[in-house]
Amino acid sequence: MSGVDAIRAFSAENSPLDFWLVFQNWGLFWTGLQNTLILLVISLIAGGVIAVPLAIVRATRVPVLDPLAYAFIYLIRGTPLLVQLYIIYYGLAQFGAVRNSVAWAVLQDPWWCALISFSIGTSAYTAEIFRAAIVDTPRGEVEAAIAAGMSRRLAMRRIILPSAFRRALPAYGNEVVFNLHTTALASTVTVIDVLGAARLLNNNYYLAAEGFVTAAVIYIAIVLTITRIFRFLERRLFRHLPQG
Amino acid sequence: MFHALRSIVSAGALLVALAGAAAADSELRFATEAGYPPFNERAPPSGKITGWEIDLGMAMCAKMNRKCEFVAQEWDGMIPGLLSHRFDGIFSSMTITAERKRKIDFTDPYYKTTAQFVAKKNLRIDRSAEDLGGLQIGATPGTTQCYLSKHYPEAKVRIYQTTQNLFLDLQSGRVDAILSEPVLAKFGLIRQNPAADFAFDGDPVQDPDCFGEGVGIGVRKDDAALRAALNHALAAVRADGTYHRLTVKYFGSDIFGNSPLRETETAPSGAVTDGSAESVLRSSGMLNDVMAYSPYLLKGLGLTIALSLVSILLTVALGLITASARLWGRHWLQRLAGVYTTVARGIPDLVSMLLLYFGGQVLLNRIGALTGLWSYVGLSQFTAGVLAIGFIFGAYMSETFRGAYLSIPYGMIEAGVAVGMTRKKLFSRIIWPQLVRYALPGFTNIWLTLMKSTALVSVIGLEDIVYSGFAAGRATRQPFTFMLVALFAYLALTILSDVGLRVLERRYARGVVRGVGR
């Protein structure tokens, strides 16, 4: 028992970081980690669902829709996500019509506001990645599909998209990491994600660094895991290609 | 020539002497949240810090015969900022609690605080239930959070970093009720929203564990002389009636003992003119509001641009150093540069920024104390922002430079050596022009991302375009309008840089044959 007391005393008085205090509050960081991961995964799924049609519209130059998609993507990529989040969270509440509408059930919750803005954000970046991958499809693959009698739609579904997804994988891996970084903004609208947990801990005990260092370590661990997963996926999906 | 040189040197010496004198004269710096009207706030539209606490502080400083200044500081950085000498006192309605006293000292209380529930008039809060009837309650860290977690452990509580955001979310209906300091709620919320029908629910709650002995000025534990001087000055302004005059001016009554407030009290004359001024502003339309705040917004935009430019310089420097280390460094240097790029790109930018801002200063001063090399280093919000942004994007920039260098065909360098070029000439004629060409697209991307990342400095309280836009939006109840202004400001910056840098890219790519193949 005295061993634990000794650790606690060392942690509070001698150690540059009070790690024991962090350890005691592991439940807080666990909650934060769950929120961060759920926000990350759901926003990636929702963003991906929006991104695919956007990318097809851009790559195949659908009239009318293409400039609209371009404007949307440029607006989202050209402005900070923090501002977009503030507009959705604090801005929309300015209007009585929004507060009295059905949408308010969702918009009144900070968690949903964060999810919506992260999904929109990642959809714009992902659409550009997919667009580039679709445009880069080798001519021969498309010609072969047409020669085999596929319709444009079928060729898109069977040939172009699967091969484009594969080519987009490395760039998409980076986008997943960026999106993780984005989710840290959730703490600015009271959501307790990993950073939110860190800020609460620092607030409760008047600390300067402990919470943030813990958060930084957790985020790096998540990033390393994500890169591992993508390296594994790349190796699996590129099996048929010559190595080197 | 010699004369001019001498005058420059002497002018420099004078500047250094002046700076030293200013430090020796030790202007007192007080931190304030600047968002707690009528105690402290930013008066629209100039953004100047004003309020009862500022008047009181200045009156006390006059008694002490010292120059004083109030600086804005977000709430979660108050105690870390004081401990790291960012300022000398916390003059921001901070309640004296046992928990806080473990870290810092306080002067005698200058007013007493309690807390009271505020909600829509027709809402009755079931205060006998442990979960407060399942209502969503808003609170701020420390005092009211402490009370709620102690007395209503089952309640649904949401914690807000600033009082202003707490009030905003009660107005929008995101929280059903809040627990707040009553004077503040009365002047900052209820009076300013007569149409919204907010009212106090029940009497002020009491709990010395959470609300302590009152509100005092926070000072460092080793600053006993300042504490004594402030106590003396406080007694003096109380004795000569200045204190009473100021409280009556701002609150209509003396709040020193803070008797429970009744919402039926008549409005004091002369105080809270901001509310009415604001409603005048509001009726005159959104565009006029934006015009009224445009000097403040432009100042914010200027800061965003300055911050971006200074950061990109640091980014390029760090990028070049790191890329060189990875290309030509010894083994351990390559390792170190690799770890740096992994870590910097692994941590979210907001985390790096908060860590550097709050933790960096403490670390710097601890190193200074251990090594004895420097006594105290202050890290301003601007510096912390630049360091954090430079730290993050330096890692990305190094990869861009490394990739660009590796793209230069080696044959060209060999050819340069073969025709007898010196190292210097080789660099300026062969390597640099191509390095720029290959690195420019990457540089453009990093610059565009960096500019957007500067928005995060608003979270540490630096008054960039996001901060000033948000402050103006809160003051006019038009967050949407003003955040949209900020959004378009960024969009304009993006388009400008996008166009400018593409032109540059084309210039450096002159003479390159394009369109080979496809």
C-alpha cells in the first residue's frame, strides 16, 4: 500500500507531469476516446457516401451539376472547419425558424452539429481524392469495358470505381488522419472527445500540461494504428501488382 | 555615413534602455475574461476592455501609484497563465475556493458570489430531484460545476468554457436551465433579452465548499508584497466611497455583501446602456452591424494575415533544416528528424497549440530555473500560435523539400560539376531553381492549409478574424452573420493566394515541356 502512496507522492511533487492524476481519471479519457472514434468513423462513412456522387459528377463533367459541385468543394476546402462548425452550431441558432423546425431536434445537440460539419468537411476532401483517381483510370481499362459491351453505368460500377478506389487508397489514408485531427474541434462546442477530456481535467485541477500531453499521446497512438491499417489494406489490394 | 550608423546604434540602445525601464517600472498586468458584463466585457464596436472590475482595478492602482493594464485571457488559462508570469493578477470575478488556494493566493474578497438557477419563466425546476427532473443544465468550470456535481450528481450537466457561450446556448434552447452567478445573469442575460422571458428559479444556492469566501484577485503565492498592496488599496477605495460609487453606477446597488437579487428590482439609471444601444443597432439591419464592427473585424483580419506570414517563414526555415537533416545528416540526426515529422503530423493542430500555449511556457521556465540560464520567459499568444503552426507545418514542409530535391535529375548535378561549377554556383544555377519548381505545388497546398489553421488561435484567445467575428456576433446576437463574414474573409484569402501562387508556379515552370504522353 505504501508503494502506491510513494508513487502518488512522487507523481504529485517530483514528477514534471502528474501522471498518477491522469491515471486516476482514465474513465474521463475513455469516454473521450469513444466519442472521438465514433465521430471519426461515422463522419468518414457519411462523408464517403456524399463524396462518391460528387466525385463522379466532377470527373465526368455532368453539365450544371459540375460547377455546383466545384463551388461546394472549393468553399468547404477554402475555409477553416472551425468557422464552418461555429456557423452550424452557434450561427444557425440565430434564426427562430431553425429553432422551431424539426431539424432543431438534431441541431440542438452539440454532438450532432460536430458530426454534421465533420462529415461535410471530409466529403469535400474525399471527393477531390476520388475525382483524381477516377480521372487517372488507364484508358485501356475503359476501352476494354466498352469493347466488352458494358454500358457507361455498368463500366463505372464494375471497372472504373473499383480501380479508382484502389488507386485512391494512399491519399485517402492521409485524409482519414486529417479527419481525426479535425474531430479535436468537437471540444470547442462542449463535446467530451479526447481533447475535451483533456481540457476538463486541466480545468478541474488547474493544470497546464497533463491533460494535453495525455491527449497528444492518445492521438499519436490512433494515427499510428490508422497508418498500420492502411498499409495492411494497400498490401492486400495491390497484391496483383508487381512489387518494387 | 558613420554619423548615420552611430545614430542608429544609439537609437537602438535607447530602445533597449526604454524596454528595460518599462520592465523595471513593472506595469501591473491583470487578466480578465472580457466577456462577463457588466464586470468585464469588450465594449462594442471598438473591442476595448471595459467594465466594473476594470474601473475598480484602475481606482485601486491609482491608490497604489502604479500603472496598470488589463489583458484578455480565456478562462481555462487563468491560473496557468498567472503561474507562468503571463500577468500578475487575476482580476476576473474568480471565486476564492480551497482547491484554487492550493495553487495561488487571493486578496481579500471584493464582492461575494452565489449562484442561482436561470430558466424560461414558465419552467419550474424540480430542485428536490437528484437529476433536476432530467433537464439539461449548463454550467461553467469550477464553482457552479462543483455545486451541481456535489448536490445533483445525476443531473445532465454541460460545461462551457466561457459564460458568453453558456448564455448563448440558453437563449437558443440547447440547455433548459443554467446555474450562474446572479448579478452576471441579471445584467448579462435577463436584462438583455426582455423578450425571451428568462427568470431566476428559486433563491441563490449556498455552499462554501464551492462558492468559497467570495471573489478576490488571484496572485502568485510568492507575491506577498503585491497581495498586501492590493489589500491596502482595496480598503482605501472602500473607505473613501469610490467602491460604493462604482457599484451603484454599474449595478444600482452595492454588491459587496451580495444580498439575494430579485428580478423585480427597478433598472438603475445610467447603467447597462449597452442593451439599449444594441437593440438600436439590431433594428438598423445586419449590414449596418457589420459596418459598425468593421474596424474591429479588419484588425482581426490583419492579425490573421500577419500570423500566417510569420508562421510560413518559420515553417520554411524548419522545413529546410529538417529536410537537410534527413538528406545529409548523421544517422542520429536523420532519426531525430524522422521522429519530429511523425510526432508533428500525428498530433491534431489544436492539441499542439493548447499544449504549447499552456504547457510550453511552464516548461520553458522550468528549464530556465533548472539551468539558471534565464529567469523568466513569456510566451505571448501570438508567439505560441506561431510556434505551434510552425512546428506542425514545418514537418509537412520538410517532406515537400525532400521530395523536391530528390526529383532533381542527378545527371544535371553531375553535369554541373563536370563543367567546373563551384558548390555555390551549382546551388544557385542548378539546384535552387528546380527545387522551387518542384516544391511550389506542395508549398501552395501547405500555405492554403496553414492559413486555415490560424483560425485555431481564437481558441487560445488571440483576436484573429474568427475571434473578433465571434465576439461581434455574440454582442449583436447575430453569430451567423458575423461568422459568415469570417468565412468569406478566408475564402477571399484562399482565392487570392491560389491565383497568385499558380502564376508563380507557371513562371518557374517556363521552358518545361508539358503534355508528354497522355
